[in-house]
Amino acid sequence: MKAEDRANLCDLLELDTATSQYMIAENYYYGIDVDMDEEESFKWYLIAANRGNSRAQYRLAIMYYHGNGVEIDENKSFRWLLKSAGQGYAEAQCRAGSMYAVGRCVHMDREKAIRYLKPAADSGHTRAEFVLGCLYFGADGWNYPNPPQYLIAKYWLSRSAKSNSPEAQYYLAGLYRDGKGVKQDYRIASCWYRSAAKLEHSSSQYELSIMLRDGLGVEKNLQESAYWAKLARMQGIDAAMPFNIM
């Protein structure tokens, strides 16, 4: 370790705060000023988390979930996740809400999912906006309301889509294509499919190729249709596929 790096680490140690301990953990996790060491980073994240640092609590949840620097323990992972979410950390709120939404590590619970997702979405967290939108209209087997609440879904998907979430753009396009919660508009649908397709979203590439082939909302263009269909096939997609929240 260089003298300057050692001095930086000593400065953090002397501060002896939850924030400085979190920063030490980050240094070991990412190999900043020190050799990368997941076990050492886990030790410092744990110290900071026990002192109430929400980011450290979230990082512990991720490390327990994936087995980074510690044995996999989904129960401990989820407990730390809820601690972090309870302090208002948006990343943790989004992940906790998503897990309740699909029943990952916990029983599926739509009300709890919304309880965690809503504050994160309100703060502008793009992923939380997207998941919340999906939850209101039941995308791909989600625990949705009956009947689906398309207007609310459109609101949250629109917010996420405007922040360049390709998944949100894909599902929002589907609402316009099918006229769910909005007036059917193939032109708007094709615009959102194109936006997501440019972000390499394979299912959107596929749907855009169909609209170009059939002239739905766009001028019929078989050459461009073949181009987008080829890109979708290169990613192993020849039909719309659900996303993976994790």
C-alpha cells in the first residue's frame, strides 16, 4: 500500500463514524486505495450497518443474497434489506417492494410491495416507478389487481419511461398498442418501441419489427423491419419476454 493510500485509510479510521466505516468498506469492496477484499469489506459494512448506516445495511443485504464475502443467507439478507428500506433508502425500498411483488424470498404480498415501492417511486427512483407501474396492470404474471388499474399503471410507467428505462418504455408502448387505459395509438406505441429498441431492449426490437412490417403507426418498411427482427433474434428473442427484476 502506498504511503498516500495508507494515510487516506488512517484518516477514515480516525473519524470513527458510521459514514467513514461505510467508506472503508467501499474501499475494500472496490479495491480503492487497498487490495480488493470482500471479507474485509463485509466486516466494515457490518460495523457501519450496526451503527445505523442505511447504505451499509443495503450492501449487507446484497452480500448475504449473493454470497459475497459471506455465506449466502436469504433470511439475513432480507432482514438487512428491510432495515435499510425502513430508513428511507430508495434502492432498498425498490428491491424490497420488488421482492414482495413477485414472491422472491417472501410470500407474494401486493400491499407490502406498494408500501415499499411508492416512497421510492415518489422520490424519482426510475426502477421503482417501473415496477410499481407493472404491479398496477399485472405484467407477465405479476400479482395484479382485478380489474387492472391501467391509468395508474400508465402514470408510473410514463415517469420511468421518460427516464430512459427500456422496460418501462416497452410496457408503456404495449398499453398504447392495445388501448389499455389510453386511447389506442399505434404511432405513440411505435415511438416508445423504437426508443426502447435503440436501448437494445430485445422484445421492443421484435415488436418494432412487427409494426414496421405491418405499417402500424409507421410507414411500412420491410427492410427496416428485417433489421430490427435480426437484432432481436441475435439476442435469442423472437417474441416478447418478461423481465427479471434481480
